[in-house]
Amino acid sequence: MADYNDPRAGTTGLGAGFGSVPRAGGQVVFDAGLRKHMLSIYNYMTSGVLLTGIVALLTFNSGLAVTFATGPLMWIVALSPLAIVFAMSFGANRFSKSTLQIMFWAFAALMGLSLSTIFLRFTGTSIAVTFFATAAAFAGLSLYGYTTSKSLSGFGTFLIMGVVGLLVAMVANMFIQSPALMYAISAIGVLIFAGLTAYDTQRLKNEYAVLRGTEFAGKAIVLGALTLYLDFINMFQFLLSFMGNRE
């Protein structure tokens, strides 16, 4: 399971305060810029998910997925994306936008290699059904986060603490091997990353008021796409573990 810390740790400072939004005619310009900014994030995120899916399917069909399911290659494929996430999160100020883009595509491709093993454990039908269910849920939750006037910032710390607790429970269950705990982890994981989808969407939207016109704005698009990608993929994996039909 590829459960990674998201890049919010390296970018939370950007949203510490929000600049004033221009009024009258400036509001129209601001709204147009915001829509373009968020659309770019969604385009990157969606392209990354599609790349991951294509690589995963091709890897499985080639028979290579078996080599990534066990042995040393399993750890290399599993940990390489994690290394890229940390590099992008904490090195964003040093890297150029083009470098971050290359790292994002490399991350998405490596995730495809890692996720190719799910075809060995679950039926193709259940994977497809879970993917589209996740896509529908993600779209609804992200739309809510974008349009709601209610601040979701108070949920941020709670949800991130939930992710930490989830990781601890997953490590513990590696030794306990409890089916009941596994299902509980999957159910809670779905809820946590559902909440993070709405929270992160609102956070990325609010950050635009600070980032617009700055050199970092282009980098923030790639980092924002990485954040939403991680929310989507983790929600998909937990939902698949919870409701997927096993081979």
C-alpha cells in the first residue's frame, strides 16, 4: 500500500495569511485567474492519475507486476515515490517549475509500477468500479471544498493527525494481522482522505490570493496537483481494500 505523507508539510506556510481580494472590475480578473489556476491543478492531477493507471495496466499485462509484489524490487518501487514526494515538498524553493514537473511525472509513473500489483489481488471489475466510485466521490468533495463558504481550516490539524494515527495502525497490523483491524483502517482511511480532499481544495483555492503574480505560483500548481493526487490515490486504495473483490 502506497500511503505517503502529502506535500502540505512543505507548503502550509504559503496559506498562513490571505491577501485582500480586489473589488469591482478587479474581482472579475481575480476570479478568472483563480479558475485558471485551479483548472491547471486539476489538469495536472488528472493527467498524473491517468499516467499511473496506464503504467499499472501495462505493467500487469507484461507480467512484470509479479516481480514488484515481493522481494527487493517491491521496496524499491514502493519507496521511490515516497522519496520524490519528500524532495518535491521540502525542496520546492530550490527546484525550478520544470524540474518539479519532471519529478511529478516520474512520481506518477513509479506509482503505476507500485499499483500494478493490485491486479494480482483484486478482480479487474472491482478495480474499475472502485476507481469510478472514487472519481465521483472526489469530484463531489472537491467541488464542495471549492464552493463552500464555511472555513474547513479547523479540520486540517485533526485530519493530518488522523493520517499519522492511520499509519501507526497500519504498521501495527503488519504484525497483528487482524482482518477486523484491516477493515477498520480501510473504512477510516476513506473518511480521512475524503475530508482531506475537501480541505485541500479549499486551501489551494485560498492560497491563490497570496500566490498570484509571484514566481512561486507556477510551482504551486504542480505541488497542488501532487496533493490532490495523493488524496485521490489513497482514497482509492482504502476503498478498494474495503470493498474490492479479491482474486
